[in-house]
Amino acid sequence: MNDASLSRPNFHLKEEIRDYWSKRSETFDLAFGHRIPPGPEFHAWQQPIREQLGTAPLKVLELACGTGEVTRLTHELGHDVTAIDFPEAMLAVARHKHAGKDRLRFILADAEDTREPDGLYDAIVCRHLVWTLTAPEAAFREWHRLLKPGGKLLVFDGDWAKPTRLGRLSSFVIRQIDRLIGPDTHYDGALSSRHAEIMRQLPFGEGLTYDRLEPLLKQAGFAHTLRLSHGPIAAAQRRSTNLRNRLRTLVYRRFILCAVR
């Protein structure tokens, strides 16, 4: 893959992504790593948001909100949240989950082309979105446009293409557990082949890392970036789950990035 592929448009791929995540919405909150249960894991996910955004009310845009799990983290800190996604099925779950709450709106929109006004937001938050972008350079310019001067972009993501050395061993053990007790049908399950095919066509399909993302954000106009550890989240996840899911926290290298406009 060359750098030119980072900005290629691909309408058909975006429709495939929309359809895939629409189907995932049916069981998404049952899948380990997507739902954020109350207790230590909730607080671990929320802590980077608290540290970087604070608790004084801000106008926050959440990109690709899915079923509204990260929405809760941000909203419960006291921020006004606009949450967008483009599979309607995902938004339907999120709207139902957060029905009746004020300071919160859900919009059907594309995270790569939001159509929101310039400089409207104090902060942008996204989880597990950047690796799915079909035109990342254009998306990063869009996000820079949406932020006020000094506004922050907070990204939770990882390299989902290349298991770590320990991750390869963990994956082997997970496969043995699957053979013994049966597969976890909510963890990508029957859609895993579609997931792999989508990833193959994406600009970050060969892997997304902090070191690859940082210069692209700076090219889009972000002034500086900060690397935060995902370790506390993984540690919290391991505290209250089974062996198979504990092993899953070891498979891929994940990171948190905060960039300032």
C-alpha cells in the first residue's frame, strides 16, 4: 500500500461497512470489548476522557457512536454530546439506551463528512473508528475544521491487523478453548470473514499504530499530540471476565491518542 491510497474514495466499500455494522448492531452489546460494564472497566474507559476534557461542560462530538457506550462515559461527566453514526440500526440502539436524556442528541451522519458547522465543538471523541476510515487524510482535515482553536481530538484505537508476539500465543489458546467449549458467537462470529475482507480494502488494513497516525494528524493541522496508555483499560477488563476474554486483551496492541487543534 502506498501513501496515495490513504485518501482514495470508495463508495461501495462504505456501503459494505454500513451493512456490516448494521448487522453487528443486533448483538454488539453482547460482544466483549464493545460493551462497557459498570464498575472498574467503566471508570478505566472514562478516566482518559476525564483527564483530557475535564468536567466543566463542553460541547463534544462523538464520532461513530455505535450503540452509545462511549456516549455514556462522556455524557455522565456533564458534557453536551452530539453523537453520530451512519448505520441507522446502531443509532436506534443508542437512542433507545439513552432515551429521555437532555444535553444529548443523536444524528445520522458520516464521520468522514459530518456536514456540521466549522469550529462548533470543544472536543471530538471516537473509539475504534480510525482503522475503518476509507479516506483518512480528508477525515482528519474535517475533524480539524469542526474543532474550536485549542479543541481536542481523543482517539481510542489499535493495530487490529498484527497480533503481538504474546498475542499470537493468546490466539492459539483461544482457538483451543473454542474447540473445547464452542466459539463465542457474539465476538464477530459468522461475520468474521466479512470483517477480514473489509479490512483488506481499507487504507489502515495493514495496521494502525500511534506512530503512523500522529504525522497524519499533524499534516491535517493539529498542533501536537499526546500518547496515553491503554493498559489500565485492559487491566480492568481482565478483572471481571473469563479466561478467553482475558486472553483477548493481549492479542493486539491498543493505544489512546489526544491531539490538540
